[in-house]
Amino acid sequence: MAMTDRSSAGGDPSRPLEADASLSELLSRLTTDVSELVSTQVELAKVEIKDEVAKAKQSAGMLGAGAFMGYLAVILLSFALAWGLTEIVPEGVAFLIVGVLYGAAAAVLLTRGKRQLAEVQAIPQTQASLKEDVQWAREQKS
């Protein structure tokens, strides 16, 4: 879609750009331009949504993995605490160490997944482009 700049063309801003074009030609060109604009915006939205869905999918995977590891940590820590308190033996201490490691891994995964999920945005380029198009259309009306 090409926008014509009256000042660079050296023309009189009070005169029509295409004085010899018929109304049907102008309407046809307007319809084509609007159709191309809508098509371009739809394609941009598709690409942005695909990228954001991929980010959200990865973040959800990390959150799921972190939640699973947290679940394992609770189970292992529970067994370690129970065995450690009732039978003060090396097996309980071993389970406690493993449980703490799972807990640390869960904390790291949950933190990273939450941070990535917070970065997911809804089609920012399409929104900016639509605002520009609305502004351009307003300028064309005046």
C-alpha cells in the first residue's frame, strides 16, 4: 500500500491527487487497499500468536516440571522426616538430602517458568500497526 506525500510530489495540496480518476476507480482502489491492509494484519497476528503460544507452551512445561519435582520433594521429605525421627538411621538422612535437592530444583524451575510466562505478550506488533493504520486512515479523511 503506497501513501502519496503531496509535499514531496511538488503538487498543490488544495488539488486532488488524481483529478482524472473516476469515482469507481477510486472506490476500487480503496477496496483493494483495505483488503490488503486487513490481510496483512491477519497474517501479522497469526505469526505473533504462534510465537507467543510457543513461549507459553515452554513456560507451562517448566511450571509442570517444577510442580512435579515439588511433589516429589514433599513425598521424599515426608519419608525422610518420618524415618529420621523414628529410626535415626543413615537411610533417613539420605532421603532428606535427596528431598532437599528436589526442592531446590523445583524452586529454580518454578521461578524460571513464572518469569517466562510473565513475558508472554498479546500481539504487540499487530496492536501498534493497527494504531498506525487508524491514524493514517484519519489523515486520509481530512
